[in-house]
Amino acid sequence: MEFLRPTSVQEAVEALAVRQGRARILAGGTDLVVRLKDGLETARSLIGLGRCVELRGVREESGQIVIGAMTTHEELARSMFLRRVAPVLAEAAEEVGSVQIRQRGTIGGNVVNASPSADLVPPLHVLGATVVLVSRAGVRPLGIEEFATGPKQTRIRPEELLVELRFPRPREDELQRYFKLGQRRALACAKVSLAFRARSTAGVLRDVRIACGAVAPTVVRAREAERALEGTLPTADAIRRACAALARDIRPIDDVRSTAAWRLAACAELLRRAVPELV
């Protein structure tokens, strides 16, 4: 197997273009290396991005928060800037795997892996993130909601490299939280997860955004539940209506981790936890 270690995005993109779909990108390797070892993936060439320093870090640029694709979960979780402007994403990063996984795994890998239970993707949905893809042909931005089409399936092209994620800087008065339920309190994939974002103006919820993980083939925005809460005081009746609406937004299944019925009930419970805690 050929192993390449480019030192710039331009080099990495050129290597992808030359190999015409026969190369795989290696970021943190926490998923790909395991799948290669188990024979679930094959690759003639691996392009490691560890030397591409331009792909790391969190910054603000023209009113946008920009996160390099090689930024690790641990870097996100420890970023005081991110905890101030987008705590929902920092909280989710802190929930990923073990310390070792957080030190290696990257936000780009978490997104490209396209797991319905990925921790970082529900927060990116409520933040309105854009995935920035680069190839020889140029830059192609794609909304996070368009990116994944199913488990392990995305709209990234073989010649494209995910270089960063962007979202508008949230307002200082926003309310953001991430909740996750797994088999254990730590070191567990989500059986169900929920990201919540809103503003509270005189107790009234505005700009409500909810995204759920592990309840459909991809992470989903819960727009029916959002509409049920938008412009309301978070009374018990309003929350109950939102939970009922949430059941129309999601499509959980029975699998080895849990049942569809449990996921429906658990997702509603996470929404009940989110709203009162925030307001």
C-alpha cells in the first residue's frame, strides 16, 4: 500500500486527483484504520493529513467561525473560545469516546464518516454549518444537512478534500446544549442524541433549532418540534406538544443497540431535559 504525507492542502488535492478515486484520506484514523484492519475497507493509497498544519485550529473570519478539518475532538472540547461562542459543539466533543480517541479523532473524520450516531454532527446541524470541499476544480461549499445521504454515504466526490467547516457566529445570548444517551456514561456510541439551540426573549423561545442523532439513516433536523416551540413560553403543555411533534420528525429503527420504541421515548425525554434547563 502506498502511503503519502502531503504538507499542504494543494499537495493533498493533487495526490487525490492523480489517483482518480483509488486513494483514501487518513485523518485521525480512529475509524478507517480499524476498518482496514478488519477487511471492511480497502485502499491502494492512503493520504495522511497529519502534516497539513493549515487544516487545524478554530478561528473567526468575517463573522464566521471556521474550524479546520484536522482539529481534534480534544482541541474542540478544550477551546475556551468555542465554549463561549458554540458551547453545544464543545460539549459534544467532550462526549466522544475516550481521551485517546479524542486526542486522535478529528471533526473532519467525524463528519465524513457519516455515522447517524456521530456526536459532532447534531451540533453542526443546529449551528447551520457549511462543509467546505476543495479539489482541482476549486472550492465547493455544501450545507451540513445536504452532506450525508445515509450511513457511511456522503456527497463528497472522490477527488475532493474536506478542508474546513464554517458557521455564522452565534449570538452571545443564545442557549445551547447537547445531550446523549448510550450504553454507558462514557466510551459509548450514542443510542440517541439531541442538540438544542434557541434564544429566550422575556421567556419566549425564538430561533429554535433541534437536531437528533441515531434516530434515522442520517442526523435529522426536528423541524416539526422546532415549530411547536417557536414563539412559545416553555410551559409543560408546550413541551408536551413539541415532544409529540418530535415523533413525526424522526425514524428510529430496532438494532443491536436499542429499539425504535425506546429511541422515540428517549429522544422526547432529551427534549424535555433540554428546554427547562435552558430557560
